[in-house]
Amino acid sequence: MNIEIDTKNKTLVYELLEKEIGKSSLSRGEVITIDDKIKVVYQGELIKLAVGEPSTIQLAITFVAGIASSYVGTWLYNKINGKAEKLRINYTEVEIDEGEITRVIDINIKK
């Protein structure tokens, strides 16, 4: 599942990838696993040159069969709430609301 997060928060990418700010570098293709259930692959960050414009964090998220979409939705919501301006899941813009994120993840699982 492709995830794009538009944010002006410079530390959000470190929080998403559970990295120590300033002490860890980020590499495209880097993988982290959350609770042995969610795999997050860092695909990069598009940084806009215009002052005040948000950057776009790009991730791929997979999770093991049987994991409820609500588990993934809650994890993502808790990470980005109040820190992101826009969220896209599989290229569809999604309201930053836990229920809406979970609903869209559930729809994408069933495709």
C-alpha cells in the first residue's frame, strides 16, 4: 500500500521510521517492522524548494494477513495526527481522521 504524507514537520519522517533525530540517517529502501505486524519501507521524501511548502514523505506499508485494518489505521493516525497536512493512500487523498484512514485501508485490502 502506497502512503504519501505532506508535512511541514521536519521530524515526522524520523518518528514514522522510529529513528533518533539527528543521530540516524535515512536511506531509500530502509525497512522497519512494527510489532512484527506492519512492515514500513521508506521510499524517499520529496522536498519542495518554495519556502513554506510541505515536503512529501513516501512510504510503502504491508502487513501480515489477519491484521485488522483498524490496527494499521490507528498506528498511522497516531503518528501523523497534528503533524501532517495531507495524506494519500494508494494515490487517493484521505481525511486525517482515524475512522476514515481505517475505512480507506480496508477498501484497499479488499481490492
